[in-house]
Amino acid sequence: MYAEASTHGYSRCQTPSAAAPGTVFHVKLSRPARRATLVVHVIAAAGWLGLTLGLLALAFAAITTDSASVIEAAARSMKLFADWLVLPLALLTLLSGLLLSLGTPWGLAKHRWVYTKFWLTLATTAASAFALRPGINDTVATVSAGAPVTDPTDLIAGPIVSLSAYLFMTVLSVLKPWGLTRRGRKQRGQNRRASAHKPVDAEDMRQTA
């Protein structure tokens, strides 16, 4: 979710410079591997968004009805999605985005928008595992026992937070704000100094003579 846009078609000022040799944890992906990872990442991210919207719709239906059967059906449907789809899609989005970041010139810690998206994705994944699923499980246990849902927060809060984070990360992907991080500026300076001190090729000298 954090470096899904390819560099093809970008202007020179928008396209990140190639990473310097020896960059830590940077393994450049081949073009087919990058495209395959990008396809996986986009599908996983879109699936996560659709799933979040579905959970939000089910939660809204559960807290706006007086029918016990509707509440139980909505809660059980949310549990099914949370148990089988939420974490796989979240982890696939996180890992494919991480691979795209580390395997392309964007890097993970060079651009503020990429770095921010990484931590937001990680936080949202953790919240899905340790807050969203337990909350849904508690609600299902409550309705299965025939008790009313007195606190709808466990149902509605998780999807709202997840959707808000995803929409914010989408905005970051489109606008790419804030420029380089301190690490990115340092690396760019090193690349420029290395280019300035690069030996002139003898063939180039003969061509310009």
C-alpha cells in the first residue's frame, strides 16, 4: 500500500533516483517481479477496502435494528469475514507493499509518504488482529447467549478506523506529500557527490575532443 505506483510516466522531479550501491536491505526487483508484486498488492489492497466497507455495512445494520435475528446474522457474518479474510488480506497488503518499497528506488525510509503508509498499514493490521476480531467475537458470544448488544462500539469502531486509515493512505499514494526524510536527503546528497566525482570515461573524452 505504500509504494504501489510505478515510476513509469512520472516526470524527472517525481521519479526517485536510483538507489546507491550498498543500500541496506535494498534488493532491486526485476521488471516482471515488480509487476507481479504490484498486481498482488493492488488486488489485496482493493480486497481489504471492500471487506472493510462490508464490515461497516454489517455493523451499521446490527446497531440500527431492533431485530435480534438480524443482529445475530450480521455479527456472525462479520465474524466469518474477520476470521477468514481480514488478516490474510491485511498481511498480504503489508508484505507486498514492503517488498515493493524495498525492491524499487522508492525505498522504505527515503520518502515521508512511503514511511507513513508503512506504519499506518502495520498499525491497522495489528488493530485488526488484536482489537477488531476480539470485539466481533465478544459480540457474537453475547448474541448467541440471547443477551442484547448494549455497546455497539466493538462492532462499529474497528471498521471505521480501518476505513479512515485506508482512505488516508490512498490520498498519500496519489499526492505523495512531504518530500524526503532525513535518511532520503542524506542518501541523495551521497549520490550527487558520487556522481560529481565519477571518473570520466576515456571513450567519452575522445568523442568530445
